Amino acid sequence: MTTDVDALRSFNRRWTAVLGLLDRHLLDSPYSLPEARVLYELAAAERTSRSTDVELLSLRRRLGIDASFLTRVTGRLERAGLIDISASPTDGRRRQIRLTPAGRAAAADLDERSTGQIARLLDPLSADQRRVLAESTTLAAALVDATPTTPIALRPHGPGDLGWIVQRHGALYADEYGWDGTFETLVATIVGRFDATTDRAWIAEVAGARAGSVMYCRPAERTGQLRLLLVEPWARGLGLGRRLVDACIDHARSRGDTSLVLWTNDVLVAARAIYQAAGFELVAEESHHSFGHDLVGQDWRLDLRASSPSAR
């Protein structure tokens, strides 16, 4: 039986073969993968900072490779005239590195070759297949690396998103709270009643991957309802929950609603904190047994006449 470890190792072997990462010369260039990475990192540093110099120690930490190995790699690049290495003007014990004009040209050539390679891989794929691939790469990186990922965007829901909302609620709440399948059934019922003429849904994306959702419904005249707020665990801490709630509030206000209501459970501590910070007030709570657990349901309400964008 294939384990998660086996599956990931298999993917690594296949992907390195697809990209030719083990070839002696990367992308039919004169450079190995480590040499190309050094050139790429130096070029990227020049684009994102005012200085053309990068400390060798900083580069080693960024690449996560052995100091002696990096010394051999940079030595080859220096002898080829692609980089200059000198002592730091502020600390003679530290070494700094920069691209030469020839090094910038080599980095640009490698970037163009890499772009062409990926474009050829994507060319036969449909738009949906490209989206799935892009989303999968973002998720793969985010799940194993705690480094925050950007850019962040909110968009209206599109084809396939309502089904995703149901699936992710069912899977995530089972994983984090042990809720049974009746919760997913409830979510499916809510989504099944979605009326595009009165209701709205937003999807939060991080680097192109779906990372959260929220839905606005209108159960009564001049009253909106916030439903199905969700933020993926790997995307928490980026402010997505607050942005989704704000989108719902802004829409309710634009519709002329005088209040926005929601129902949640007391165990959803992080969500309740977001609602409270946005100005919602707890108006009622009641114990109930649902989704295989004893819970305390809570009704929250936001008076849109008393709140304003500046107050938030």
C-alpha cells in the first residue's frame, strides 16, 4: 500500500525528471542547478532591493546549502566572470557577492529558458487544468513551509467554487473538530439554496490557491446573513478571515441592510474573535446536540446603522 511518504518521493522523482533538474547542464545552458540558483537569487535580490550586493552568509541561508559547497559553486561562477566577491565594507570578516554584467545576462537567459520550458508544459492543458496545477503547487509549498505566501486576493465565486465550499467545510471540520457527516449535509443544504439574484459568495485566494470563503444571504427584508466563513489552516494568520467578513459587511451595507446576522458555535473561537472585532454582538445562545457533539450555538448581530467603514 502506497504511503504518503512514498507518494511524495515518487512525485519528487518524476518532477525532477520532467524539469531535467539532474542534468549536468540545466535548461541546455552551461550551468548546473546550484549555479543557476545562485544566479537567480542574486538577480532576484537586485530586483527587490536598492543594493546589488548580497552577503554570502545571507545567500547560503536562503539556499539552504552547505557553506563549503556554496564556496565551490561561487568560485566557479567567479572564475567564469559572472560574479564578483569582495569583503563587506562594514565588516571585513564577511563576504559579499554581486552579479557582473555578464552574470546579469546569464541570469536573464536562464530566466527566459525556464519561462519557455514551463510555457511548453502548460500549453496542452485546459484553463481548468492549469488552475488545478497552479493551486496544487501553491498548496504543496504552503503545507510544508510556514513562510507566508502572497499575493492575496478576494474574488466572487465562480464555477466549481460552491462545491469546493461544501467539500472543504466537510473535510476541515471533521479533521479539526471531529464533526460527523451531518455537518457537511447542512453546508450542502445551505449552498443548495444559494440564489444568485440575492446571495453572494467570495473566495479568498493566496498565490492563486483557494484559501477561504464566506457567503452572504438575505433571509429577510433589510437583513443580511453571513454564512460559511472558512479559512484554510495553511493560510491562517494572513488576515483572510477579517477580509472575508469585511467583504460581507460592505455588501450588506451597499444593499441597504440595517443589520447583518450570523449563527455559529462557541467552539469556533477564532471565528468568534473576528466577528467581535468587526462589531458583531452576541444576542442569544442555546445548547444543542449536532454533528455528533454537544455544542453551544450562538446568534450574533451587527447593527449596520451604528457601524461605519471608519469604525472598522
